[in-house]
Amino acid sequence: MTDFAVKYAAKLAGVGLCAEGEPFFVVQDAELAFSHAGDQRQGVAVAAIQGLGAAALLIARPIGACQMTVLALAEEALASGAGFVVPGDCETRTFLHDLPVVRGLDAPGLIEALSRRKGCIVVADGQALLAAAGSVSPEQAFVTASSMAFACFVAYFAKHLRDLRAGTMTEARRAVFAAIRAQLDQDMARLPGEMPELLPGPFADEDQARAAMVQAGRFVVEYGLVDSSFGNVSCRQMAPSGELLLISQTGSSLDELGGCIDPCRFDGASCVGLTASSELTAHRAIYDGGPALAILHGHPRFAVILSMDCERLDCPGLGECHRACATPRGFTTDAGLDIPIVPGEVGTGPFGLCNTLPPALNQGQGRPGAIVYGHGLFATGAVDFRAAFATLLDVERFSREEYFRRVAALDAGAGPPRRK
């Protein structure tokens, strides 16, 4: 498993979450092995993995705006006595629940926190660390750490806007926010800006469609529009055996989709869908009700943050927004894209996004995309993935700019008065 530890340590650096060579894995293989030698955290990590009986343990220090948002939330959790951070995004609700916060990097603290949750935040020497255990492989710890980073980023910016609306913002927190925004501008500069050259459709056969899916998934990750192991890609394609819904497998990394695409029959005459994305039913319903031939589902951060912002602070449905928000919401981007925001849970229950998302996308002549509350953006293409990818980019750019427009308006006095 050492090779996997090295691989996933490099992936954390590759997506800009950590500095190159910084993430530290210890893995239990035939004997203990490490992602790199000479790390000062080795003693703590070895004691923790042995105490947990895990297959892998990761300790990583995020950088940039991610470091600052994780640290701000963790320090606030410790100061309040809560001892944990509770983000409100979909992945946290279904995958992480809450994030324990530990003061100081030591084995007993890690063992206690990681025996209750997949990951935890450690505050040590004025820095925030992400710690995660994998019961089977280093990949599990990688997924947890990247999910925690995403969840904390979304939680911090969503909370800032919510507290501005409630009038509970302080000048000290405004100063922290200004520093984080300045760092975010630097972080964003490393991401590509222009549309990538995606394979044009219509695709002649299943092999071409698969190649286009692999390419689109890789670019969605490279452009920061999704964390590697979340989101999904699908394509509707005719084949000699009948019409297929090609879709990424559940838990697959979008930047490594080769061999991880399931061919699901539209007539249901196959059990391949057992390993397909958990959102297969939603994709199927979108294709059944509209003209789409390709779907990209990403988790653009500010699109998710904006979906969680609401002026109705006294709404009786607060806390259930992700399941059954009754208030129609959405926005029109600067490029004129009409993007609704809908509730919906993963799965097929009465509040499942397979029931809430397709009607929003297929209304009228069809919409280019829709955001599921706290979850992410589903974008469609009538021919290939080019239009869907352009929608992801446009919606995230608009969402980021709109977020800071709302912050500025509230800070300028359009919202509740400032508090010292």
C-alpha cells in the first residue's frame, strides 16, 4: 500500500490543498510504511494507527484559504466549548456528520477522535491539520481529508454571510474574512480560466463516449469544480445491445475514470447499475424527461455556498432546507443562464433529488443546469460535454462574484447594522 500512500499524498498537493511533500501517510502493510521518510509526526502517527487498528492514517496541513477557513472554524469550536465543527453541506450530512476538533497533536487525542469519526481537525502551533484514518486503504483517508477541506471552506463562507444577515458579525471576524479573501484571490490565480478543448459530439460509439467522459471528469477536477471522489459524469449512448446510460461508478475519482464507467441499460435488463453512482436514478430521470445526452455533476464551492444563502432567517422550515424547501429560488448568471436551486437528498425517497431535480432541469425547453441545495450543480449538454462544462464554469464564476456582492451590500448597510 506504500505506493498508494505516495500517490494520494501527491494528489493532495496536486489539487492545491497541501504543499508538495507535506501530507504524511503511515500504512499498515506487511509492516509499517510511510509516504516519506523523516517526518517529525511519525511517532504520533505510528502510535495512533496502532491504537486504532487502521490500515492507513493521514496527517496533512492544508494551505492557502483552506488553511485559514479550517483554522477559523476550529478555533471558534474550541473557544465555544463545542469541540466540533458542523458543516451543512450534503456530503457532510451523509458522509462525515460533524468534525471533531482536537487541541494539540498527540496520539491519545487522535485515537479518541478517530474512533468516533472518519476524520478530525487538529489545532497545533497556530496551524490547522487534517487527520483521517482508512480502515482498508489510504484512499479512504484521502477522500475524508479532501471532503473535510471542502466542507470547512463551504461552512466558513456560508456562516459569514448568514451572520452578516443576522447582525452578529464582529469587527475582528471581518478582519479575518478580509485576509481570507485576499488569500483566496491568490489561490484562484493558479486555476485554469479558459474552457478546455473537449471532445466534440455526437459520439459515434460507446468507446468515443467513454473517452469523452474520462476527459471531462479529469478537467472538472483540474479546474477545481469538484473534489476528486465526488460528483459524477454520465452520457446517453446508442449501442448494438440497445440504448445505454454510461455513468461513473460510485466512489470513483473523476480524474481517474478509466475502468470506472458502468454501462447501464435503459430497459433495466442488467444489474450493472449496482456499482453505478448513487445518483443513477436522478440521471436516468433527467434523460427520460429532456433532450440531454450528457450530464456533468460537480461541487463548485461558491455555487454550493450560494445555494445555502437565504434572507428568510425566521423561516419555519430552517433545518429542513435541504429536504423540502418550499420557496422557489435561483438566479440568472451574467451570461443569461437561468439556474434554479432545488432541495433534494441522495437516494430515491420522497425527498430524493431524483424527484426534485429533473422537473427543474426539464421545465419548458429545458434548463442548462440546476443546483441542489448544499450539494452541487448538475449541468446538461444536448450533444456532448462542452455546454455542460461551460455551464459549470459560468455558474461558479457568477456565484463567486455574487457572493462577494452580497457581502459588500450587507457591509455597506443594506442589511442589519454592524456590531462591534
